[in-house]
Amino acid sequence: MNQNVNLAGHGSPVGVDIKGVNLSFGSTHVLKGIDLQIKPGEFFAFLGPSGCGKTTLLRLIAGFESCQSGEVLIGDRDVAHLPPWRRDVGMVFQSYALWPHMTVRRNVAFGLEERKFPRAEIGPRVEAALDLVGLLELAERRPSQLSGGQQQRVALARTIVVEPQVLLLDEPLSNLDAKLRIQMRRELRLLQRKLSLTTIFVTHDQEEANTTSDRIAVIEQGIIQQVGSPMELYDQPANLFVANFLGVANVVAGTVSQEGDGLSFRSDDGAVTVALSAAGQGPRSIVFRPQNLTIQPAGQPAPEGLTELAGKVSHMEFLGSVVRYQVTVGPHFLLVDSAHQKGVVPMEEGTDVNLFINNELVIDLPN
Amino acid sequence: MISEIRKHPGQMAVMVLITLFLLAFLVVPVVQVVFVAFMDATTGGFTLLNFKDFFSTALFRESFWNSIYVGGMSVLLASAFAMPLAYFTSRFEFRGGVIIQGLGIIPLIMPPFVGAVAMMMIFGRNGSINLLLEEFLGINIPFMEGLNGVILVESVHYFPFILINLSAALQNIDRAMEESAQNLGCSGMRLYRRIVLPLAMPGYVAGASLVFLKVFDDLGTPLLLNVNNMLAPQAYLRIASIGINDPMGYVISVILVVIAMASMWLAFLALKGKDYATVQKGGGGLAKRRMRPIEMFFAWIIVLIIMTLVLAPHIGLSMLSLGTIWSYSVLPDAFTLDHFRAIFSETPEYMTNTVLYSALAGGIDVILGTAIAYIVLRTKLVGRQWLDYIAMSAVAIPGLVIGIGYLRTFFDVEVPGMDGQSFATWWVAIVIALAIRRLPYALRACSAALTQVSVSLEESAENLGANKLKTVYRIVIPLMAGGILAGFVTSFATAAVELGMTLMLVSKNADGPLAYGIYVYMQSAAGRGPGAALGIFAVLVVGLCTFISHVYVDRRQRALGMKRDD
């Protein structure tokens, strides 16, 4: 790498503040009162299903959409009235958007040329950026002569070479094959650390968000459902949408009521009862993950201190590291993961089984 | 509205300028024509009397029905040429496929009137074919008598519209549609009738209505074949002989426009539902099989006959241009280059005028086309869609009608500083009229090119610091270059051979372009040689430009990865 040019040349990283943003396309209300604070240097993900508004929010920050109310601050600068070309945020597009009529080198130089950098400075900077993404030897190629992964790197180099205050990534991995995607997300993370660049990453893939981001905002129907670190979202989902969207969850609806000293959850049909140490009372749902349950054929001795549920295996899927059983308990279908080891024979469909839950792992949420 | 002007003053100014241009040179002249058709010449009030006069005059009634008859018969004959060719290429692995594709392009290089006289020399009563027929079989077939001649010339020239549309429709049929019918027990002719034909029908109807429109509006061919009892020649003759105040020319113009719009509407309706015929995932096109030898034999015979017919105007024109005297004989008496010498030494202005007018018109068209396409596809200006509609509406206005409209509107407008020169008879009016008339072609080419440019390519430039104007200049225009060039060449090539309008607007020979020159020369037997030489020149210029731009656009698209090698 060219040691004379330091790409992380701008000052300390800046945060992004989004305050009370409302945005509609015609009669469709796309973003509803969004409030978000993204810290300087943070790797932040917008996670949600397609059509939830996450890309619109990103484009709003970049200046390609404008909101009816609310403000967007980058650093302490209100950018609401700035056109895209004055915002100094770098965006990597889902399609990469490399210009087919320019070579890789010309693509990467574009932003510096627009910023009126002296010619003598553009060359070394472009080479440093291409070196950073490992594509220096392909500088004279046209985008159409590159593979998907290489195009992605060029798009990234083209954006970071101008040293933007904020880096925006719009589903940057969605056009890559599975193996490359895992490699690229690691590289993205490393690069972001190296440049300590405030980065916002839009994805619908929870694994991508979990593996790259410091914090995630889960968005659904134009509303931020929850903000937190990947583990917080998984372990303490704020609502049923977040619980279901991140990972696989068993959800049972019922009521929590006082029973003796403690609280007890009882499903509407009575098939599932679980003692809870702390919970809200009234109509609630309980959530637990497949790996929170253990499964045994009926008739074997029960472990101590766990709640027992009797059921029957209705379906079995082999996922490699685990065997996932679907167990019928009354009217409920509960998913149970059982670690798989070589030589272990799985239980057949129709087997009577007992399930055990550790009550401490059960989460209760409002319906 | 006010806030929009404030937000994008530049975009708004461009849109206003273009709108004014279209209003002045397209809308106002055409509205004038319609206005005069419904105006009482003495009182200036509204009247239907002109139309009543039109339909109560025997000559006009006959002309009306003749035009309809010629249009209909040309569609039938063109279908007879196109259908077997489309069938061979879509159904069989046929070596002649390349020839058929070529056949689809050759006639379009030259408008029908150019070859009309040449066709007369070959198929006329004393033409090559009938001389041979009389000598060997003692018969004379009236291929070119009266309306027959117009029908033959027009269908030989315009059948590619049906061929291209029908072939495209057939090729777009998903093979799975055919296979699922076979899977359900349907095959052979039944499959053709129940699945293939209904799916290809929209393409056919679109092509057929285009042919009808072209034939119905054509002025040059009937004039050159001396068939005057049709609508377009009547309109021209009335204006040319009686003057621009005679209402009949305007009445005919209105009828031409109405019929043209009706056939465009038909084509539009036919293609509107074409979505269901497009290729889905998997194999495209119908299953093709090898021909049996006997089938191959007949297929080649049919292809060769049609090829000969299609090439006849070109062969005839070449012989006319190179022949000394060609009269009452199968071939010219001797060959010479004198006619070419003549056009270069005596009337070079026809060629220089054409290159000047067409290049200017093509230039105006791509500038307007690019600007309109950008405004429609990339801005949110109110009324932008109307700009597109107005510009495109020129497609339904026959050149003759635009010519009449210009005469009526601009005859009394003097060009400042030119000492009483009327704008209508100034050469610049010809350029503007050509540009207006060919704008739809350039606009569609530019729109298609801009549609191919992904918006994210522009957004990424803006994101990296380029403003709108800079983005247009550095990203949009370079990426549209191929389409802009294609639009320029189409406008240039078709403007170079436009006759109907130029006939109305050319006031002196020195201002005349090629098409006008061909018409003037072909009036006399002695002028046929030089006229044909001009025709050959036109064919070469148009053909070469089209070929070069095609090669260039294709290469560029491959280089940019916008088109993959198949």
C-alpha cells in the first residue's frame, strides 16, 4: 500500500441524528416519526423486510428523497436542504452503479475530480483506494470485465476515496454468491474499523446485520421497532415482530396471572403452563427459542427444576449441526433443536416425547 | 407550480422553450389546417359545407374509395409476401434466414416513390416482364395498370413492417406455451390455430395498420405513376393548381389525419395486450425443426420469388441510372455513367441541400429528443408527459399536411432582414418541417437509450459531488451516445427522402433536396436516367449511414457490457 497517502485523512468521525422524520410518497406513509441517533464511528444496520422503509431512510440521508417533516443532522450540520452533491456522504449502491463507459481508474477518480483535487493528487489517491480493496492491477479494465465481487470492491473504493463523513451501504452484498458474501462482510467490517468511518448498512438479512454491526435498528412498516446490539435484539426483543424476525422463535399466546407467590403463564387452550419469575400481567405471549428446549422420549426420568410439556413429534428436519423437531403440544407446534452428533439416531415422527423448558429463558411480551 | 420554477429554473426554461417550438411549428400549423377545413371561406364562420362539397363531388368520392382500396389491397399483398417468410424463419431451421432478414431491411432504405418509375420499366405494359411474356406466352399482365401499380409498388416496399412485427411476435412466444399445449394433447395445425396465431396476432395487426397508414398517406408514388384519383394527389393538385385558399386541400388533409390516427390507434390497441406473448424464463421462440428436402425446395422457390420482387425496384433503378435508352426493350440498349456525371455537374445542389437539410434536421431532432426524454423520464415537472405526447403526435400527421399547414400559417410571415422573403418558402422552413416530422423517431431512440441508463448511475455521480448538469454531461450523455446516434441516423435518413412535405414547401429548384430532384427529373422520359442516378445516390447514402451506425452502436453496447454476445 502507498504509505504516503492516508485514506482516513479526515478528522474525527461524525454521528448522524435523525429527528422526527415523516415521509410519504403520495398517500403512502413510508416513514413514520423516525428518531435515531447513530454514534460517530459506529457500524449501524437498518434491518427489516422488503418494503419496510429502510432503503428510503438511507436515501433520505443521502439526499435522494426529501421528508415532509423532521430533520437529518450529519455531525451537527442540518442537511435537509442540501442537494445530494453537497452532503459529503458516500453511498454504495445495491447495483454498484459503476459507469460502464469509464475504466475502473476513471470511476474511482470521478469523485476527486468533482471535488477539484489537483491532478497530481488524484493519481496516488486512486491507487491507494484501489490498493486498499486489492484491485490495483485491474485499474484499466471496464466494469463489464469484472466479476460481481470485483465490481463491489470498485464501488467501495470509488466511495471511500473521497473520504466521506458517512458511508452508506445499500444491500451491498445481495448480488454476491453465498461464499463471497461471507468474505465480503468480514472485509467490510475490517475496512470500517481501519478507517473508523461512521457506516450505515441496509439489509434484510439478519445474519449480515448481526455479523457486521455494532447496533441494529429493526424497521417494519416505516416504524423503528427496536434499536440495540445484535445480542440484545435476540435475547430481549421488544415485541413479537422483533422476536420473530431475528432467529426462529416459538410464540404461544395466553394470559399471565398471579399464582401463589409467583406468576404463571397459561396458554388460551391450557396446553402450555409455565411459571414465570417476573412478567407483566394480563394477556401476554411467551417466546422461547428452539435451543431453549430439550427433548426426550416419553417415560425417561425428568431433569430437575424444568417445566415439562408432553407432546408428539410431528415433523423432523435435519439441518446439519442440529436436528429440528416440530412437536405437537395440544394445538401448538413447537420447534425444538437437538444438537446432532455422528451416530445419533433421530426420533421418528409419531414418537411420544417430553419437552423441558428452563423458565429463566422464557421471555414474555405483550400480544 | 411557482415553487417548481424556483427549484429547477433551468429545467423549467428548457421545457418552456421546447413547448413553444412545438406549438409554433407543429400544433399551430396542423390546427390551422383543421380550422380552414371547417371554415366558411366568405364569412369565416364554422361550417360543414366543405365536407358536403367534398362528398358530393364524384372525383373526390372516387379518390376516397380508391385510397381505401389501395391501402387495403396493399396490406393484403404485403401480408402475402411477409407471412411465408415469417413462417419459415420461426418454424424451421432454415438457411435462408439471413436472406430473409436482409429482405426485411432493403426496401426500407428507399421510399416507394423512388423506385416507382423503375418498377414501371420492369412490370409495366411495355416493361421487361411483359415483353418476355408476350414473346413466349403471348400474354400481357396489367401489373402496373392504374391502381394496380400503386398497390404493387407500395406492398413491395412496406411488407417489411409486417414481416418485422410478425417475426418478433412469433419469436417472442415462449416455447413452453407450445410445449404445454402439446403436453395437453394439441398438435399440428390445431396447435397453430389455437395457440400460435392468437399469440402472434397483435404483432401482425400492428404491422398491417402501419402499412395501411404509410400507403394511405403516400403522395409520391401515385404522382410518379400518374395516378391522380387518390386522396393525397388530389390534395396536392388542388393546392398546387388552385392555391392555398381552396378548402378542398384542407378537407382532404383532415381526412388523411383522421384515418392515420385511426390506424395508429389500432396498432396501439393491438400491441397493448402483447405482454402475454413475451418470453418468460427458459427457452425462447417456437420449437424449430429441419425441413424435409421437398419442403426446402418450395421454401427456396418462394424466398427467391419474393427476393426478386423486393429487389426489382433496386435493379430497375440501377439499370435506369446506368442505361442509355430503355424503351420497349427488356434491357437498356447500352450502359453509361453519363447520368451520374450529369447529377454531379448539373444539379449538385440537390445532394448538398439534402445533406445540409437532413443533418440540420437530425441535429435538431436529437437535441430536442434528448431534452424531452430527460424531462419526461428524469424530472417531476408538471405536464412533462404532454411534451412527449405532442412531439410524438407528429407521427400521425402526413408530411403533405404539415406542408400545407406551413404554407397557410407562415406564408405571410416575413423573415426579418431578408427583404420580403416569406418564411414558408424559405429553406429554413423545410429544415424545421423535416425536424418536426422526424422528431418522433429520434425521440423514441433517445427515450429508449435513457431508459437503459439506470438511475443509480446518475445518483452515484450526484453522491460523489456532481450536480445535475455535470451528471448529464459526464454520465447521461456518454451512456446515451449510441441511442442518440441511432436517432440521428434515422432522422437523417428518413428526412433525406421525404417528398410529400418538400413538394409543398420548395419554392425554387435551387432549394430542392434529393427527393424533390428525383420527382422533377422523373417527370420527363429524358430525366429518368439522372433521376434514377439521384435515387441510387440516396439509397447509398441512407444505406451506408444506417449500416455504419448499426455497427458502431452494436460495438459500443458490447464494449460497455450493455449487450452480451449470444
